[in-house]
Amino acid sequence: MNAAALRALARAATATAVLLTVTACTDTSPASPRGASPARQQTPTAEASTAPSDRNTAPSDRNTAMDIRVTLDGRPVDATLNDSPAARDFAELLPLTRDLEDFHQTERIADLPRRLTTSGAPEPAAPKPGDLTYYAPWGNLALFYRDGDSANADLLILGHIDADTDRLAGADRITIEAAP
């Protein structure tokens, strides 16, 4: 085989491996919400991924909080953003109001007006109820009301909303503003 054919074969093998990984991680059980959009079944793009070598794990990036004002269905809740590059990039979008939809009976999601930076992201952590996150492959915001399955390099925790899980699970609309 010539060099061009080998490169094409290597690209195809990589794409197949990514597709199989995403497919294996996709929940297709009957318990999945029927309203989930087919667009949610897309595969990650190279543009959205963050290589582990790009991660900045300095504790100050995760421990310095920025206060924000969050309103869920017209009622205020306490919330903070962490000091990661993605959270700072997200803060530049504020004020922001989005309708939320349920995803996998674990999180409420909404599309963002643009993609956020993923450079300098902290090490992955499994999301907990109240975590406000950014899922890089889809470019969407996710508000968890149940524990996430596991840590995922494509899921960046932006901050935390202090509200009970029933309120988070039933939220249909979120407004996020910079704190005065």
C-alpha cells in the first residue's frame, strides 16, 4: 500500500473507534425519553475535544468561584461559576435565558448561542446534582439533577446551582445573569 492509502486507512480506523465508543456510551433503553432529539446522537468532533495534555490542573482554576444570579422558572436560586477558562467564556454570554429539556432522566439541557473554549479544562469529574456543565461535542449547557454516569473529558463542569433535585428536574426555563 502507498502512503496515501495507509493514511486513509488510519483515519477510517480512528473514526470507526470513535463511533463505536460513542455508540457504546449511548443509552438506547426504553427508559430513555422519547422526546430526545436525533441531533443529540451525534459524534464528537476534533474541534470540540480537549486532549489531556491541554488540561490545566492548577487548584486555583477550580476553587475560585464567581457568583451568578440564576432563576429557574421565575424563582431565584443561589449559584456560582468556577474559575475555569470555559466558565469565564460562558460568563461572557450572560445574561442568557434558555428553555430546558430533559435528557436521559438525569439532566436538563439547552443549546448555547456559540461553542465555549475547552482549553485549560480541569481534569474530568463525575457530575453531581446541581452541577452546571458544558458538553463540548454538542455545544450545549447541561444542568444535572441526578449523578452523572462517570467522569468524561468532553463534559466540563462550569459551576453549581444550589437547589433541590425536584426543582432542578422540573425546571423548564433558566435565566443566568452576572451577579451585581
